Amino acid sequence: MRPLPGQVVLITGASRGIGAAVARKLAKDGAKLALIGLEPDELKQVAEDCGPDAGWWEADVTDTESLRTAVESVAARYGRIDVVMANAGIAAPGFTRSMDPAQWERVLDVDLYGVWRTVHLTLPYLLESKGYLLLVSSLAAVVHIPGLASYNVAKAGVEAMGDTLRPELKHLGVRVGVAHMTFVDTDMVRGVDDHPVFGKVRTGIPLASKVYPLEFAVEKFTDGIKRRKRTVHVPEWIGLLKVFRWVIPHVIEAGSRFSVPKADRAALADIQARGAAVSSRASGAGGLADTEKASGR
């Protein structure tokens, strides 16, 4: 464990949710926070909460040059980057056969390729500082819930990326962690729950539908960053669940045989009423900000 005070921590998706909350906690523990996201007003407020050593940069993780400019500006200001938390992400509910294809692909562009771009652009600085890279995956990498296919694919890819980078970078002094969390009380989860169809799908998941307090997740993430852990599980039972990964698809298939056909009909009706673009839009205020960015507004 390295002393946290004075370390420069770069967080993407820092405008709200887990990114903003972890930033505030790390700042209290003495870290210098570099915040990257889409919403300047929100970023500015988080930076103010993190103190005078914090800075913020508006950048889109789907835009390599935008992200490159932000990362280079962070390095120029602080002279180093010690920790990177690749956290930017969106979730767009919908069944694959009927949701807006552009939104399906946008989730992968943000959640998977956005993480790759973050790794690619920050890795030279982490190699120099022998730092720590935390990739934010999800329980969705392990439990593939119907109606979130694009999110499941992206987060499984993030997990695989982290598991591959870990042995690639260990001998160079860079430690790699992968974070898996279940449903936490964030804007994204509340947005999914507000969906007229898929809110009911999420809340109907046996055992896994519980929403954990944001503070609980923040403690797990900050402990993982301080200890440079290889995995962060929110809660810890996700680690045990991964041992039984092979059986999970069979359980989900059995449990979905009645609920999915009903939800599928409801999804088609919702698309007929509101249109695929609206029905499939990324959830929550952060998702709205991403949609507006993608559409050029």
C-alpha cells in the first residue's frame, strides 16, 4: 500500500455517481483529483468539493482526441498520474431485437472502447509512476440479465481487458484492478428503474435486485485503490458468485422463461408508443448527457 496523500488520481465519468463520490472521498484522504466527464457544471461542483488541488476537464471517452487533450492537460498540471479509475459508462435497457441499434453500439463505444481509450492514453504515465489502473466492470460481466445485452457485453469485455492487462503490466510495476459492483444507488440505476418496461425487469431479479447505498460502494472502491487490489467486489459475494459462473446462464434462462416473453411484448408496445430512440435511451441524467453529446446538441 502506498500513502495516498499527494497521489494524482484521474477518474473518468466523474460528473456524478460512483465516480464523483469516490473522488470526494479520496480528496478527503489527501489525493489530488483530476476529474474527466461530459457535464461541466457537475464537474466544476465536484472539483470544488474536492478542494483546491482538484481540477476538471470536459472530455468524451468516445472521442480519442478530446480525451487525449484532457489527459495531457492533467499530466501537464500535476507532472504525473499515479492512479486511473476508468469509470465512464452508460446503460441502455432494451431487448436486442427491438432496441435502437445506434444506442446498442453507443453503449459499447462508451463502456468498452471508452475504457480502452482511457487505458491507451494514460498508460505511459502509469508506467512512469508505477501506478495503479482500476477498470470498472460490473456484476453484469458475470450475470447476463435479459434486456441489458449491450451493457453485459461491454462489462464482460472490461473484465477480460483487466484480466489480460494484469499479467502484461505486472513486471513493469503497474498494478491492475477490476471492479465488479451490483446495483448501487446511483442516477444510472434510478434511471433504469424509471423505465416503464425494464424497471420491472430489474426489480424482479431474485436475490440480485437489492440496491446498495452509494456510501457502501465508495468504501469498497477507495479501499481497493489504497491497497491497489486486483479485484473490488461490491458486495463481497460477487467474488464467490464468479466461482459458479458456469451455472448462472442456466439459472437465468430458467427464471426468464415467463418474464421475458411478457417484457418483450411490453417493450414492443413501448417502442410503438414512444419510438425506439426514446425507449432505448441511456438511463439517468448522465445517460441524457451522453445522448445529447452523441447527437451533437
